[in-house]
Amino acid sequence: MVHWKSKTRGGTRWNKRGPLLLTLASVPLVMLDLTRHVLQDGGAWIEGSRMYRPGCGHADVRCLSGIGATCLLATYVGFACLISGVLWSADVTRKLRDGWRRAARRDVD
């Protein structure tokens, strides 16, 4: 759907392909931590790739290892790219602006 919409969109290359690129970039970012978990559980990943540092008394963000912090950040950035790409492809800002203007005109009448 995002690719089809990019064919009908006008403007610069970034305006045409931006939603598709953001959506495509989101896939490896979101999948990074999941792939690390699967490979680590299967024994195919290096031993020092734990999410948390060993011996830390907390089980929250304060105890994340370097790999854990990287995977956490990649996941959040990936979801932000996915949401941005989908909303951009759906042209949500224009639809909200037009709806707001229609509602404002009805209030005046």
C-alpha cells in the first residue's frame, strides 16, 4: 500500500519515496532485538549479548548493557519510523486540517 501510494504522490523524490523509505527502515530496526533474542536462545549468538548487566540489582533501564541499550533504542526508533511512514502515506495532516476547517465552518454557520 505504501509503495502504491508513492507512485501517485507528487513533489520531490523525498515527498514521493519518504513514506516508503521510513517504512522499510523500520523493519530491521524493530526486528533487531527480536533477532538477538532468538539467536541468543538458540545458542548462535555470542555470550556477552545479554540485555542486562550481570549482578545489577535493578531490572530496568539503569542496568541495560550496551547491546541492550542499542536494541531498545533501535526498537523505539523503528516504531517511530513505522508510525511516521504510515501516517505520512495516509496524508493524515491534510485530512486533519481539512476536517478541522470543515468543523470550524459549521460552528460559524
